[in-house]
Amino acid sequence: MTPLERFYTEDPRWHEKIGAIHALLERVKISEEQSGDVLHLRKLNRILSVHASTAIEGNQLTLGQVTDVINGKPVWGPPKDIKEVQNAWHAYNEITGFDPWSVDDLLQAHARLTDTLIGESGQFRSVSVAVVGHDGTPLHRGAPSAQVPALVGQLLDWGKSSAAHPLIKSSAVHYMLEYIHPFRDGNGRIGRLWQTLILSKWNPLFAWMPIETLVHHNQALYYQALQDSHAGMVDCRPFIGFMLDAIANSLYKYIDVAAETVADVGANIPVNVPVNVPVNVPVNKVAAKILVLLRANPKASAQKMALALGVADKTIKRHLKALREQGRIQRIGSDKAGYWEIIERPS
């Protein structure tokens, strides 16, 4: 195995990406405060993570079915798929109790994820394994089974002592778990869970981030980044770069879900209760999200709001114009140095 101190080379672009993630985390805090129901918001995102992480491994349950399984409702589907979702839900709910640098905790988490589904659940594999493509071509062979315990111990010791930024460290550990392939099955699920765990110890908000969802939506790129990282000598620089982008996008996704949660809450408030966004005047989803962002940051530019909501600048400007014409917002000061004020009206 490649010496751990040399299994990745740094990319100068990482520093900019890390800075952007730090800024996004502040916006996530604001979005939670604006959501009106943080527990509901976090549960929604954890469901997204569970659905995505199991779907990457071939689970056929839809997001709606996964939600029903988690809520204890009967679901018609393959028993194995249902059990996978139940296991993942329990494992993610126990995430705060795991020590990311403990081999015993890694094994315990694997046991939670694979309970009754595979042989050697919660144990390092005793056989050789290989990752194969759709056509049966071997893409990667895991480390010899006799070396696995020592390699995993070495990896976690490195993670515990390394001065690397947690965003880099977590991605590197995720990659190396896939590279070592310490288990008969469930290596992808444990790798994604362990990265979330490492990040959550750095910033508790990451316990709820739907990173797996963005990996699922870019599954081909995820596997390509894994392959590119050991195309010759092991260098997981491509994988770290991919994961930094996925993490940033997961934060945007969380902000987006938070904005939808606010809109949903506002739509369900009784009409005799004063609310910030009047319920007797239709507000589409984009406009509702703009109002959420402006409450959090009245000086937010159209460009920044477009980036946060994943739409074009002109879309934001069109909705700002409409909101102004409806008497919902007004501009205070100049276009360059001023800010938006939301006009509160009784329902």
C-alpha cells in the first residue's frame, strides 16, 4: 500500500473551494434559523442521504418508499432493499456516538449498515475481493485480506494525527476505505458514512448534510474520480476535488430544502395568524425562497441569490421586480449600496 503521507498531492484550487464552503456554512446556519422547523428540515435531509447512499449501491426503493419505511409505514418492495434502508437509517441516527478514528467503531457501524444482509457483517473480510465493471472487467482489487486490519488501523491513525483540513482529510479517508475495500460488501456505504462522521466532528451541521444525494446525482463522476485516483500510482487528488464540489453543492441543497420548508410552513399557517409572507396572495416557490434569503441578508445581490437557488440572474431580477410591484418589498438606498426591505402586511 502507498505510504499514507504520500497518497495525495495538493491542488491549489482546494483553498478557494474550502473558503467557499466555510462561507456556505454560515448561510446554512441562517437558513436553519429561518426554516421554522429545524428538526423537520434535518429529518428531510437525512432521508435524502439514506435514499441516495443505498440507491448508489443498487437499492430500488423510491424516495417516497424510503420515507415510508423510515416512518414505519408498510412498503411493497424487495425485503433486502427495505432492510438496507432500515439499517442505514439506524446507522446515521447513531453517527454522533461513533469515534471516527476507532477501528472498533468502524466495525460497529458496518455491522449496523449490513445487519442480516451479508456474511461477515461488522468484520473485516477473510477473502479477496475485486470491483468489476458492468461487463465483468476488474476495475480494482482490494488489499490482501490478511493486510486489511493493519491498513485500516494505519489509515485511522493517520486521520487522527494529520493536520490536514477536515474537508481534505474526510475525503482522503473516504477514498482510502474504497481503495483498501476492507469488507465483503458495504464498502461504499461505510465510506460515505465515515466521511459524514469526520465532517460532523468538525462542524455538527454536517451530520445533516445530504452529501450522498449529490454523489448519487453525479454517480458516474464519483466512480470516475475513484478510478482516476489510482489510474497509476495512488493519488486521490481527483477524488478530493470531486468531493469538495459535492460538499459545496450539498450545502446549497440544504439551503434550498430549508427555503422550501419555510414555504411549506407558511402555506400551512392558519389565515388568522399574521405571517411575513401573506397567505392570501399567491407566491411561487422561487419568490418564496427569495423572501427567505432577503430576510437572512437584506443586502443579498441578485447574483448571490441566483447562485444559492440555482437559477439565472435574470430570473431573480424578474421575481424581484414582481415582488416590488406587488408591494411585498421595497429598495432602500441605491442599487449598489442599498438593501431590500420586506413590507410586512397582515394576512
